Amino acid sequence: MRISTGRILGAMAAVGVLATATPAQAQSAHSAQQPVTKAAVAQPAAAKNGVAAAGLRKLYDERFTVKPNNGHYPGLKVSPAKAMKSLHDCFNCSFPVKGAPKKFPKENQRLNLEACATFFACKDAPVRYHGIGTMKNAWYFTAEKGHFDGKGSKVYFNFYTDSKGYLKLHVEGYVTHPSVPDSLNKRFAVEKWQNFAHNMGTKLD
């Protein structure tokens, strides 16, 4: 189903999201809901100059197929709503970052996450949870002071189905003042969110 920019931004404005959202938030929310086409994947999710103006820099923009394993399994034809219900039933059963709560986060709730990887020591990653207006299958985290990505950094998550009906996880990360080199930071993020998609596939299979 194609959702126009006007309808998405209008819905967000109706619930007061655009009053506080940066251009990057608003545009990312729109792009995350677009049907997955070659053109959509190729286009940047953030507004052309919005990220720089907001002090944010895109570090990664990744899409993962939700499936029980990382091999040749084609994926699961499961609705985004079912994926979100699974997370609401038990958030840390699938979300792969240390410190995640069992209950699905509430608006503006602080999560004292800790990012751990074999190639760098554990890093503090406190964030606050935020929904995205009426977009029930998407949310984002904003980094708190002490986060290794820098205060104000953001990570957006969105579940959607592709043109063949397979469930996908779209994750975009924006940083302000990261204390970890970009190459290691991106490697950690990609591995972690791939694990997230895998965990979801295992739960939903």
C-alpha cells in the first residue's frame, strides 16, 4: 500500500510529532514506510540538509529480512503488526542489547542499555524510547548523555513487508559525537540488528 508523504506528515502533525521532530526524524519516518522499490532503497532517508542542520550524521541505513536463520531461508510472510505484538509480549526476548527491559518501553522511558562486542569493550548506551505518531510498527531511540554515539544520536526501527510479502526490518542510525571509530561502530550495529532480525524470525516462526 503506497502512503503519500502528505498523509504521513499530516498524521504526524495531527498528534504533535512534527512540532518537536527534526527534519531527519520526519523524513526518516516517511521513507521507512515507503514500498520497497529500487528507487526507494537508493534514496537517502534523511532530508538533504536536515541531518547536518540538526547536528546529526548518518552512520548506517540497513534492511534485514526477518527469518529463523541467516542462511538461504527466504524469510517469513508475517505482518509487521504480529512482529510488534511479539515485542510487546516480551521486548528483551528478541531485542539483542544488554539492559533491554522485558516490558515494551513506554514513551520517553529511559533504557540503560550497554553495547558489548567481541572487538571492543562494553560501552554505555543509555537511550530514551519514542514512538512515531500513528506509525504503529516504528519507533526510535534518542541517545542520552554518556552514550558512545554522543548525546542526541538516534536509531530508527521499522517493520514492513516487501513487495513479495516478506517481513523486513529497516534500521537507520545517526550519530553526533561518537567515541568509537565509524568502521567498528557500523560493524557492531549491523551485526546487532541482524541478530535482532534473526531473533524475531525465531520467535515468529
